[in-house]
Amino acid sequence: MTHYAMVIDLNTCVGCNACMAACAMENQTPVWNEGKWRTYVHDKEIGLGSDVQRRFFPRLCNHCDNPPCMTVCPTGATQKKDNGIVFVDQELCMGCGACAMACPYHARVPVTRRDMREGREFYGSDYRRTSPSMDKCSFCDHLVEQGRKPACVETCVGSARMFGDLDDPDDPVAQMVASGAARALMPHIGTRPNVYYIDDIRWRS
């Protein structure tokens, strides 16, 4: 069975933010409101004294195998597909924000009716959202169903983002995860995330 995951190589991310732009346009997110991105690239300085390096740290929903956001959702709006993708059913979501409080990766944002009004102006007649709800990365599941990759992966100029099937031993993503070269964030909290990072050993704390 297919089990989707993403690997992000922090050594090749150049901080161009093309992933953020591609995600916003593909998923019609309210980019005019700061903080309402499905994916975000943090700009960090790591190290001490003269041994300092600028690093870029992309963040998004981790599509956990044990997602706390789904456990706390009172309406069943947060759901998980058989392929591992966690998504929000806009029609079931009442926007209570419980999922955002439960998410340890800070990967959920509210989309309000005002956002929708401005969205129709910004994106025009092709605007797809039908109701306000909590919002998050969906691994662009509508593209994945067409045999494509998430928009952020397709547009990454440094090939820092990779998308694949953990259940396919020949998939490079599965191989990087199995080898330990790619590691998940906060594995000790038991969420079993499916976004992994390759970092530079010099900057591990």
C-alpha cells in the first residue's frame, strides 16, 4: 500500500521561497495575511562567533501516522487517507481551532469568511473554497491523484524537497528514511510524522 512522505534537504534549500509561492497559488491560500501559509521557510542563523551559518528551515504539516489533530477534532473534519495524507473536510469543519492547539508542528491556520471574500478578489472566478475552515498542507493530494507531485516539490529550484512512497523500497525517499539520513522532527512525542529532514552534522545540537 502506498504511504506518502516528504524529505527536505536543509543543505540544498536556498531560501528562495518558491515553494511558498507555488503552494499559495496552487491551493489558493490567503497570502495577504501574514502567517496563513500552508508551508513556510524559516530563515535562521546557526552557530557561535565566527562559526555562523545561515540556514533555511521549511515547515509544513507532517501528515502524522498518529495525528493529534484528528484525535481532538469534534466533528470528524480532520481525516486521514489510506495513503497517509491528512486532510480537512471543509464542509465538516466548524473552525473551533482545537486541531491547531493540538498540532505540535504549528501547521494549521484558520481561513475566515473575510479571507474568502478577499480570496475571490485575488484569485478571481477560479476560486475553489466553499466554506471557512481550518487549513493545512494536503501534500497537494489533488495533484498526487493525477500522478504529479506536490506543487512545492515540483517548483523547488534546489531539489531540496523530495516526495515519495515509504512502502516502495526502491523509492529514493524510502531509502533515505530507512538509512537514517533523513530524520523526523520530535520523534519522541509519538506522532510518527511523515516529513523528514536531512541536515548537516556540524549543526546538530
